[in-house]
Amino acid sequence: IYGPAGSGKSVILCGKIIQLAQSDEQNRIVLFIFAGGGTNSYLYRASFVRADIMYELITPDSYKDTAAVLCERISVSMLTNQIVIVEQEDVLTMIKSQTEVMSLLKDHHIFIDDVHCLFRWISLENVNRFKVMEEFIETLKKVSGSATCWVACDVVQNAFDLSDGNYTSYLQNMLVSQLPPTQRLTLSQNLRNTSDLANVLSIIRNQYLETMPDISDWMSPKQELGHFIHGPRPVIHVIDNLDENTQRNLICATVSNELNKLNHGLKLTDHSAIDITLKTEPRTGNRKLVA
């Protein structure tokens, strides 16, 4: 499944996982995701709870958990759960063990979200990227011979790391040769944001795509303008010469005020999610506030 951020890739994966789990209690499902604030871990976990499906979240120890150990942990968890979420914190570990783990798992449905993170690290690490990807895709094909295997990807999110035209072309050609059109789903509309924000993101995405002229539309689709939901216009606050001692209070008050306008009378009292940092520009020495 290819598509820009917010196009619904994870929602589709989540829906398919729930469908499989509810259709047969004997179905066993492994979902691989990546740790960090930008992942969709909460989406999956909350959805499985609402669907009343038993699951366990496993975070492998990159220093202790070999592929065999991780498979054993998954097997033990499957005795009491239908779904195991493997949240990878060390992406390099995933490069080294992902293929082996999938090959050891028998009769498990496999789902991988944000697989472009794997492509990214393969492009950065000193490994035979071509061989690694061949083994990875071949393993996915073998898994799909007896079980469901769905993968979500958006290579544009790692455009700078995939600047090697030879590797990008190779990756694209390999996927074309291995996956017929009926097994490739492309999404192009943003479902996460309102029309105003979607328009801005489509422009940014198209700028990235200009740096990747040889990549096909199906693999890195352009994002359509707009969205059927029209929300409030984006509000931008520029704060200059702000004393560090008062910065957090001012930012929290400003953000709270904007959010409270949208919250139908509910007041925002938890400011823990508002992160304030100061960055210094190397050339000028000026400090910029980033919220």
C-alpha cells in the first residue's frame, strides 16, 4: 500500500487485521511497526481494544533478542493473544533480523507499517542493499503463499536518504517484477487533515517528488489537493525576543487558547504534550523558538 502521510495506509492495515482476527479466532497476526512519536502504535492498540481483540506489545531488546529469541517470544504471546505488535526501537536490528524472523514464523499473517524506514536504513548502513532487499521481498512472497501479508510504504518520507538513483530504480523495478498491479494499492488523498493543511502538504510533497524524477507515480503518488473537510484556517504565531524564563507559559497559553476554540467548551489543562526547544542558527547565532 503506497501513499502519502495521512492517506489512510495504517487505517487500512488496521481494518484488515481486525477483519482477520474477527473472522477466525485461530488466526494469528504479527504487526511490525517502528517506535517513536511519529508511529501509529496508539491507533492500533486503541482499535484492538475497542474491537475486543487480545493483543500484546513487544519491544525487542536489540542486544539480547536474536531472531530465534524474538520468534519464541511471539509464539509464547500467541498462546493468549491473537495479535502481537512488534515495536522496533533499533531499526538496524530490523534490517538484520526482519527477514529471518518472518521466515521462522509459520502460518502467521504478517503486517508491516512504514516499511520505508527499513529502506532508509538499508540505504545508510554499510550493507549490500540489493541483496538485503531481494531476500526481504522473497521472504514476503513466501509468507504470502500461505498467509496474508500487507505492507504500507511511502518512500517520499525518506527522499533524501534514497537519493541514490541506481538504488531507487532497482528497488522500483524489483517491486514491479515481483508484484503485479493487482497487489499494489496506491492512495493519493490526505484523510488526516483539513483542506487548508492538505493543500500545503501536497505542495511540499510535490517538491520532494521533483528530486526523484525516475520514480513511478504508483510507488510515490502525488498528493491530491484539498479535502472534503474544511476546518478553521491555520493560525501562525511568530514570537520574537522571548525571554527563556517566560517562553513556556506564553506558548502554553497561546496553544491552549487556540485549542479551546475548537474544543466545544472543554478546557485544555494538560500541557505535557507541548514541547518547547530553542535552536541556534550556526551562521547568525540567532536563537529560534520551536514548539
